[in-house]
Amino acid sequence: MTWAPHIMALCAAGLIGTGSTASAQDMQAGKAEYMIACAVCHGESGKGAGPMTEYLSIEVPSLTTLAAENDGTFPYLDVFQVIDGRTGVRGHGGAMPVWGDRFSAGARGEYGSFGAEVVTRGRIAVLTDYLMSIQE
């Protein structure tokens, strides 16, 4: 099987999973993922003031205070699992989209089941790295 270079980069990002070694390229990818998937609700700044909030019946939290709310430590794995949504850890009482399913479905046709999972975890990892980088 031949892997595209960007798939290997996403795989590496997904396997690293610590956020401490995220590159500038990963941050750009994470910010792009954030703007596509999250900013509509959480706002471009991550403070919970996106354009969809007026249509939601729930309060959309700031994503810039996750570390402060966790004794100064960014809860990387918890954030990763909430974004993924496939492990039973749901954000906002279940109202947040299950991004793991959405990302996987979008990649399955091009990369097959295994490749889609690699892409999915890579996308969630760079997104989680980006959220860690915007903590106040």
C-alpha cells in the first residue's frame, strides 16, 4: 500500500498525541480544522461566541480556559475524546457533533477503513494541539 505524504504526517501527529511536539505546520492544520469544524459554535477566538450560538439552546463554552479549569494542565486526552465523540465521552451533553464519525466517513472512500482511522485521529490530534495552543 502506498501512503500519501500527508497521511503519514497525520499518522505521526495522531501517534504523538502529547501536543508538546506539535510543529508550526501542525498548528496551521489544527487552526484550519478549528475554523471549519468548531468556529461556527465556539467562535474564531475559541471563547464561545460563534454565529450559531444564537440558535442553540445550550451555552457554548470557551475553549481557551480548559487548562485553567483543570488546575493549569491542559486535559489533552479528555479533549481529544470529546472531539472524537465515539468513545461515549460527549461534549455539551451530547449536542456536539461526533467528529470522529464525520472525519472517518469523509476519508473512508479514499483510504479504506484503516487509512480513514489514521486520518481521523490525525485530524483530531492537530485540532487538539491547536486548542492547547490557545489556552489563556
